[in-house]
Amino acid sequence: MNRSLVAGLLLGAMPMVALAANDHPAAPMKAPHQKPLTEQDLRAEANASQRSESAEAIIERFRAGLGNSNPRIAVFWNRAFNDQVSDWASQRRVVVSEQGSLHGSIPDGNVSLDGKARGAAQVETRAARRSAPMAPAFDLQAGLVSQLTRAGATIVDRDAIMRITDNALENGDFSRLSPDQARLEMRALSQHADYLMELNQVAGNEFTIRVLNVTNGAIQAMVSSNGVPPATDADRRWIATDRGFEKRERQVSLRDVGQELALQTLAEL
């Protein structure tokens, strides 16, 4: 074959080869590259906040749903609200009650007396008072109460409403027997609270919250959370050290955890 013809064919094919090499699109990946999970990634995921909505939006929506009402919420700290309706453990206790009356008249000098009396006795044994479990730290309680109050709710104390209710039942002579604690608790809740919130710290960084309607027992909200608030730019600061500037993140306090638990509960309500 003529060498000039071969050279001409090769020169004519070179632009096509160059065009194919330069303009050919890259083949798409079948699946995106995934970084393998490490223990550090799992810890970061567990410690991440569970809330994406802003605090202002949650409180505004909760207030809008309230209307003119001001809900009263009683909080049980690490205390279960169970199906126990009496704090008497058995049928053995001693209760003695008596009632009597006497009527008399003197018609025409004749004395006529009419009397009657009635008595009853019952034997029962009262259960030993159980000590209440340890309540969450004061700072955590303060954060939760302040956030709920800011949203328009009134937080009532369990011990206070029980003492107030018991005192209202007393006529002043202190002659009645000590009331049943479980029934007194229910009476206090029905008179002084609209909702009951149970907050339990099941682990160091795990909390469960249940909100009940005191009137009908309906479950209004159930929340399980680590109580970690979302990180903001204000939480990260650059600090000058002898090794230069270092970024430091603000430590989450128990008060921050209490406020975050309240916000997540308000979001569910």
C-alpha cells in the first residue's frame, strides 16, 4: 500500500480518537461511596439532638393551641402513676366508729327518754410507707419548669396539692383518721391539675416522658429523648491558648437538658 495513503488515513483518524478521549462522559457510579461506621460515629449519632424545629416555633404553636386556657400540669419525678387505688396492703387494720343520740321530753312531769347508739369495728393492717425514689437534679427540674411556664402552662407540685387537699378535708378537730394516700393523691390531681407528666430518668442520658389527661386518663404525649439541644454557632467559640486558637464547644448543662425535654414534649402536645 502506498505509504502516503496510510499516513493520510492515520492523520484523518487522529481527530476522532482525540474527540472520543476528551468528550466521553464519565461512567456513573452504581452506588455512592459510603464511609464505614466507627464507634465514634455511633457515639456522635447517639448524642445528637432529636429536634430540628426551633424553640420559638414550638412554643408559638403550643400557645396557639391553648386559646384562653392555662393548663395545670403536675409533674411526677421518677415516680410511676400506676393502677394502685389504695395504699392498704391487706385487710387488716383497726377502725372504730361510734354514733349515738339521746332524746328526752317531760310532758306533764313524766320523763321519757329515747336513745340509740351504733358502733362498728374493722380490722386492717396498713402498708409500710415506701420512700419516694430519687428525683432528678434541681437544675434539670428548673429548666423543664421554666420552659413549660414560658409556654403558658402552670406547674403544680404533687406534695403541695396533696397537703392542700388534705387540709381542706380537715374540719379543725383533727379527729379523722389519716386518709388513704393513693385516693388522696387522685383527689388532689383531679382538683388541682389538668395533666400529669411522668418524667423518668432511665439512664444517665436517656429520659422518658408521658403526659396523661387527668380527667379521662387519655395519653396526650409520649417522648423518649437524650435531652441534647441542637448545636448552634453560639455554642462554638475560638479560645486563645499557648498553642494558638482552639475551638471549644459549650458543655450541655442539666438545665439545658430540662429545657430541651420540655420543648420536645410541647412539640408532641
